[in-house]
Amino acid sequence: MWNKDEVKGKADQLKGRVKQAAGDLNNDKPLRNEGEAQEAAGKIQESFGKGRRKVGEAIEKAGKNLKR
């Protein structure tokens, strides 16, 4: 199950791609650059969320194994 960091990261990536497209259409280089930065930040946040989820799953699995 995705956590809030993964969801927020995906949303920021999408927003960034939309800004990039709008910047391309309007020939607005600062908007395009802002979109690239937002997309990159979204990828980082999503990766952080995935890592956090994997750690949580590993802890949960270890706890279940200890109960046996």
C-alpha cells in the first residue's frame, strides 16, 4: 500500500510535467524550469516514501517471524 510520501511524490511529478508542457507551449523558460525542478523533487519524495514503506514491511515481517 502506498504511503503519503509516495502519493505526494507522484502528484508533484505530474504537476511538474504539466508545468513543463505549459512552459513549452507558452515559450516560458522559467515555468518549464520550475516544472523540471518540481518533477525531480517529486521523484525524490516518491523514492523516500518507497524506502520508508520497504523498511516498515521488513519490520512487520520480522515481527511476524518472531511470533512463530
